[in-house]
Amino acid sequence: MKSNDLYQAICQINHASGSGSCFYLKRYGVFVTNYHVVEGYREVAIRDRDHASFPGRVVLVNPVLDIALLSAEGDFSAYPELYLAEEEVSIGQRIYVAGYPFGMPFTVTEGTVSSPKQLMNNGYYIQTDAAVNPGNSGGAMLNEKGEVVAITVSKLTNADNMGFGIPVASLKTLLAGIGNLDRDVFQVQCSSCDEFITTEEEYCPFCGEQLPVHVFEERSLTRLARFCEDAIRDMGVNPILARIGYESWKFHKGSSEIRLFVYQRSYLYCTSPVNILPKKNLEPVLTFLLDDSIRPYQWGLDGNRIILSYRVHISDIFSEFADEIQQNLVRMAFRADELDNYLVDVYGCGFSEYTRL
């Protein structure tokens, strides 16, 4: 690989069902990913390697090719230019898989091309022995020149040393027709006539081809997720940018990181890793942490990390206490943002590694 700077154009996609990867093509002004990564969603969060999140909109999908294009609100002029390879790959060629496996931080794995044209699921894929895992889907496979040779798709279940990619030839065909693409509406490309369809249809209005079932349907949030996102919105945070999976959110309110998630399908937790214990003179801060004056919130310790938390049973959320719980969630974010500074100023604690200064 010639330059690590190229990896800055490879980002993560987050939504209410999980996460995947994508990459930015500056020439076209779009992010590219797999259709199955964003299936059922119109709006997602796109997060770069610096952990900055941007609202992303799904503007074009081709379910048969398993390709989706997204537009995003943000300044991406500093992103490097990724080029699509002109030459096809060959057996034994070095290849690099870049993405965010299992929602983890950015990762690059290296391998070789096992098959340049593997027939699978009625299409041809590039097969590689590079490590490919869930979350890598939608990211880029790159050659040694740093050119994109394929869009990564997750490996087969229970198959070791087998990863696959959609050759860029399919992507090039799709990109060739987006000159007048409306970036404000969701569109489906017919796999038969290549026309873009903007209204919900069962059959292509141009050629009569039957469209994939449910391609126009949007996934709905659970009742619990709507409750939590109303609270996040009241904190002044865009809940779409906070989504990191099913009924799970993570975001910053001021300096503190807030995590909201369901535990064992019974409890809703809101936690914030606010500070690190000082190395000396621990008695004053530990005495403070034992004080229950911050109720309904609680202090906790994980090693030397100080955690502020709020826990409620999910059944209480759908009771007469719902409004009170939602207000407590909102106040939790503001309290965490206040208390991390207080612990530093009064007790000499350090900021958590998750603090945004």
C-alpha cells in the first residue's frame, strides 16, 4: 500500500440495527456501501476515523448488485481521492481489506486473491483469504496501488480464510448513470433496465421487471427506542448520529461520553465514564463517591475509572413514571458534563480516556 492517507476515505456506518463500512468517492460526491448494510434505512450516521459523525442519506440502492450510494451533510474536501482500479485482479495478487469489523475501530487486513471470479449467488465475486468479518461489509478492497478493486461483503458463515468482494466493474456501471441523480430522495435502480425508480412500486414502471420485495419499506423503531431517542433529542443531540446498534446509543454531551443501552432485556442503563481516580490522596474522593446526594444517579468504579450511571427497569418506562424517567435521562447527560469537571477541580481526578476535551 502506497499511502495510509487513503484510509481516511473509509468510514463506518451506524444505524439502529448495527454497523458496517463504507468509502467516499470524491469525484462523485457519494459514499459507497452494500445494500444489505443499509437495508430498511433512509438515514444513517457516517463516522470517520476521527470519530466525527455526519448525517447520511441513502439515495440509491441496487439490491441485486448489493450496492448502495449515500450522500452526507459535511465537508469532505480534505478526504483523499480513491480511484477505482482499471485492471482486474489475478490469483495470488496482494489485497487489502479496510473497514470496521464488529463495529470496532478501523482495521486493515492483508491477504491474497484466491479467485478473481468466483461464481456465487448468481454473481461473480473476488475471493480472498484476507480476514473479513461482519462490519467489514461495504468497505473497500484495495490493491497495492491503493486502488479500489472491490466492495467488501462479509464472509460465509463458519468459513475460515474466505472473504468476498463485489468487483468494481459493477460499481462503475452504476456510477455511470448518476449524473442527474437527485440527492434528496430515495431511489431504487432496476436491475433489468437500469432506470431509477423514486415511487414505491411492485414492478418497474419502465420495463415491467418485478422489483425485490420490501425494497421500499423502512424499518421502524421499537417503542423503547422511540422513548430513548426522544430523551436524546431533548439533550440537544441528533439521535440518528448516536445510534450504534439495536436499542443502543453512544454520544457526547459536552465533554462526557454518554452510553445508553439495554441490559439482559430487563434494564435500561445510562452510563458515563467520567473520570479516572487520582494516584494519591484517595480518601476524599472515595468519601464523596459514597455520598448518595446525586440520586437518582449512582457512582461506580471499574478499576480506576469512575462511572456515573442511571438504571431503570424497562417495565417502569411504560408506566406512570415514564415522564419522570425521561427527564432523569436528560438530566443525566448534563450532570455528567458538570461532574467530570468538578472531580478534576476539587479532587484532582483525571479525565476519562473517553472524555472529549
